[in-house]
Amino acid sequence: MYENLLILPYFQGMSKDELTGILDKVKFEFTQYTANDEIAAQGAECNRFVILIQGSIKIVSTADNHKYKIEERAQAPYAIEPYSLFGGKPQYQRSYYAQSNCSILSIDKSYFYSEFFKHQIFSINLLNLISRKIQITNDTIWNKMPCSIEGSIVRFIALRSELSGGEKWIYIKMEDLADMLQETRLNISKALNNMQEQGLVTLSRKEIYIPSFNKLSMAMSVL
């Protein structure tokens, strides 16, 4: 377990003895999940530091109007939305489901103040990671607007994703995507089919599958 936790960026720079010292003082629990079990629900209160120790999870981001959703995958070790523990809206921004048999470690938020924040390296790591996430979002918003419809589609997905790369599944009607991007359905269809011809996406009814968002982003940046 300690080896898995030390891989996480929140504990980078800590020794195994330091991490052991923290965990010896906090109350934590292990939970086992099987495929498709819900781990955390979008909109629910986020009051625990939740870490995927073993297995893989599905991350689901659903629009407020329920007209589309984005699915992603994450492998252990992975911390689930530690940034949602704080601020004026401490709620999960997405839902999380077990993709395979999973082991989850969870620690009550109160121990951040009583134990974790006593260690400067942890506080610095957490602050850097939260700041980095905000900076990436800000860069995406303020970067030069895409000069192609394909680029606009990539930007639309990037702004709504939890992970910067990997596989993604977007469930949306063509007309709804066109409406969001203020384009015609025909233009959106042409752009998506162009991306499919390049092997960057696979299209099916109300679904866009992206095998590698990194590859797609790099390809579209030149359009």
C-alpha cells in the first residue's frame, strides 16, 4: 500500500517512514468494489480523501441539462478529486464507478488539518497540484480559439474532461453538439467524419469514442 501511495504526486518527496507516521495517526478504511459499483456520485458531498489503491475506475461527467456526458478511465493509484474537499462547494464534480474489482482507501477530511498539513511537503504538493489544474483550465480558455471545427470539438471536450489524455467516450446527439458549438449539424458531421477517416475517433449512434485524446489533440492543433 505504501509504495502505491508514494507514487501519487501528493506524497512526492516523502519517505516511507514519514507516510507511515501520518497513517499511524489517522483513521482510514478500506472498501472493496466490484465492476459497476458506484464509488462517488456527482453532486454528493466530498468529505473524504479517497484513493484508488488497486483496479481501475470509470469517471463520468454529466452536463447539468443531461444532454451529454463524458466517460474516462483511471488506473490505480489515483486520488479522486482531492480539490473538491475545499472551497465553497465541496461536492464531487463527477461520478466514479468501479471498472474492475477495486480497492479504495478513504480518510476523513478532518485529518488533513490535524495531521497531513503538519507536513509542509504534503501541503506544497497539494497546493501545486490544485494550482496546476486551475492553470491548465485557464490556459485552455484563453488560448487562441481553434481555426477549425475539429479544433473546436477538441476544445469542447478538453474543457469538460477530468484527465488530459487517455481514452474518452462522449455521449451526445449531433444536433446538441452543433448547438453548443454554434455550428450546423452538417458541418459537425463533416468534421467528425474527417477525424474518423484519420483514425482519431470512432463514431456510432450518439457516441464519439476517442482511443487517445493526446493523439487527437496533437493532430488537431495543426488544423
